[in-house]
Amino acid sequence: MEKNDFQKDTRYVVTMRDAEGHLRPASMYVFRLYDDFMIARYTNGDGLLRKIKYEDIAKIVKVHPVAAQDRFFIPEAVLQEKSWKDRDSMFRYSTSPHMGK
């Protein structure tokens, strides 16, 4: 897959390759897109923000755009590309004002 296949502030159900190369299902919320990777959070996982390479995604199964009032807020400094240069994951609590959090 490549950057043009994804959009920010969108939920995806995908098939992706894990560290061992096996195909696994995953649900994720995409926060930001860069040329070589995206910043996303698995919606059925541990809540970490993750740097995901486009080549790790084998197939997009379902796409669900998120309405503006339901989007999660993460500070801009956390999502900048330079913050992700030497890391693969980050713990960061996010909120959605519409959800009362």
C-alpha cells in the first residue's frame, strides 16, 4: 500500500504483516500521514500511538471516516515527523470533546 490509499482522521480495518511476516487483522485510527509511514492507534489494542509503514499493510478491508466532533485530539508536537524519527511507538492519552472526555 502507499500514502494515497489512506486518509487522516479515519478508522480502518486492515490486514497487515506482523514482525514475523504473518498476516493479521487490525483495526486502527489514522492520525497523520507522512511519505514513508503513518501515525495510528490500534483501536482494539493497547492504546499506543504507532509508526506504521505502508508496506506492512497488505489489504484495506473497511474504511470509516470519523466525523469532526468525534475525532481524537493529540497535540501537534506529538504528531510531527521529527518526533517519530527514532521511535516506533509512544503512549499518549487522547480525548474526543464530543465523547465527554
